[in-house]
Amino acid sequence: MRVVCVIPARGGSKGIPRKNLALVGGRPLVARAVKSALAAPHVDVVAVSTDDDEIALVARAAGAQVIRRPDDLSGDTASSESALLHALDQLDGEPEVTVMVQCTSPFIDPADLDAAVRRVLDGEADSVFSGLETHEFQWRSIGARGVTGVGHDPAHRPRRQDRAPHYRETGAFYVMRTAGLREHRHRFFGRIDVQPVPTAHAVEVDEPADLELVRAIAQIADEPEPLDVDAVVTDFDGVHTDDRAYVDQDGRETVAVSRGDGMGVARLRKAGVPMLILSTEINPVVAARARKLGVPVLHGQADKATALRKWLADEGLDPARVAYVGNDVNDLGCLALVGWPIAVPDAHPGVLAAARVTLTRPGGAGAVRELCERVLAARGIRDSEDGTI
């Protein structure tokens, strides 16, 4: 065991209540941190230091060890270093290198983290932190006299390419030689260096507005992953359609659907994956489309969550291994029932916040096809034929 990563994750937070469990891209922040650390090849052990039962449960599910932090190290005044040193005391054996990863940075690239670890292992530095290169002109207040330049002469304004870069500490990760941490009881000592990270990965969650920002970024920054599920349930309006209806002079309604979605459903059926369309809509167009797709449908359901619960029981399905795709507030009950709550990208904000996965394609424009392909990918089935339904 040469490298141990410790992730401090208290249950309390003043700025954002239960911050370390906040969902970003459908996953709690603490789970995102664990995943990034586990994906760094040189990290041998990942441990979450927490005082909170729910955080401990999420951390274990994500693949981390859990170290219970005592109350005297769990308050607002306790330092991160105190959590690191306590965690090291609980482990079997002393690692050569200690890594601290913070949950508040949701976009940690394992490659950047691993590069920092290698630099300490190879003796290039004693302490390495994640930093964003910047050429910004910074200023600080000097009271009644106004402001003064930080790191530059206000009377001399060199071009960007003529200025040495500064680095803003991002707070994402810190890598340090364990012996030095023990000796100095601080994360910065000896030869200190920076591991540059891209701007898109340098966002830190401190305020509620930050949380909304990273949730928006996650929709385009997170790599689509295969979905290992046993069944798929979808809403209709806003998922199979763009949530609009066309009404003629006689009051008849029609909707537009994607032929590509039809091929995705056909391939899902061929693979033997159960599927259900569940909708509150009473218009027979829902049943007509379901017949065309060859999948069962429950529509006109005022209480969708109760209908879904009964269907899962009748089919003998484990809710934890079922995906549900929705777009509006009447889907929230169903999203809470399954292990894979999924939203289309233009869904209601409450649905986006509840989703574990956000699709990249909108409803009626390939959302269902994308979902089907990701379910098939988890089973090792790739595109092999074309066609429409």
C-alpha cells in the first residue's frame, strides 16, 4: 500500500445543507469523488472520513472504505489535516503518499490526480496541489486608499504572453509525502508544486449557485456510460415526443415521434429487456404508439408511482435495477422508486435534480434511442443494423 486517498466528508455544512450528498449528474458529490480517486491507477486505497451514516452508506456503495470520524474532529473549526491524520491512524500500515480529495470539486480527472501522485512518488515534489493557470490581473483592498495590484505593477501592463502565469488553488486534490504530513501536520511542506487542471474542472461547490452551475456543466461534461439495468420504463409526453401536440379544427391531437427511437426499442426488445410506457395522458395516441413499438403501456394513470410499484411487483423486478425516464414533476414519484432515475435534458429542474443520469438527446429527438443504446452497451450489444419502426 504505497498510496492512500482520504476523502473528508462531514455531514454538516452551513452553505449548502447536506452538501456532500447533493446530486450532480445524478450522483452524490461524495460518490463522484470516490469514483475519480478509484480510477487513478496509482491510488491503492480510497477511504471516506465521515461522521454521517448516510454518507458512509453512499461511500461504501461507491467502493470506498469508511472511517468514522469522532465528534471532536467533525465541527466547523476542525481542519482537513486533522481528518487526514486521524484516518491514517486507523489504517493498517503507513502509506508512502497520502492524497486528499475534496467532494466539492465534482469534475476531477483521474489522469490529473494520478499525474500528481506520480510526481510525489518519483521525488519531484513533496506536496502537489491542483491549480488553475491564470494570467488575470488581481487586486486587493487597502482600505481608504482604494486597491493595489497583487503580483503586478499597475503602472506597467505587460501582454498576457509576457506575464508569468499564476495558479489558483482549485481545492480538488492535494498529494503529499506522508512522512512530511506527519512531521509538519499541514498539507504544504518541502518542495511544493502545482498540477495544472483545465478550467472546466476547476469549479468548486461552496454556495447554492455553484451547485446549479455544476449540475448544468455535468450535462455536457460527464461521459455517457452504459446502463446496466434489467428493465426500462418511460413517460410518453416529453420523452417519446417533444412535449407538444398538434390539434386540428376538429380537436384531434397528433404528436411527432422519432423513427430512430423505434429502432432503439426494437433492438431492446430483441435483447429481451422488458419495457413499459407509463403515462397520465388519456389520448389514445399513447396506446397507438405503444402498439407500433410492440411494448406494453399503462396510460391515463393519475397515480403513476402506484402503477409503477404494482408493475414492478407483478414482473418480479428489483426496483434498484430498473430505469425510469421522465421529464416533469408528475414523474418525481416514479423517479424516487427506481435505482436509475433518468431525465431528458430539457426536463423540469426538479426532475434534473432527482436524476441519476441526464440524457443528451431531447424527448422526441432521439432520447429513447440513446437510452436503449446505453442499456444495450452494458450487455455488450452495439449497433449492427439499421431500420425504422
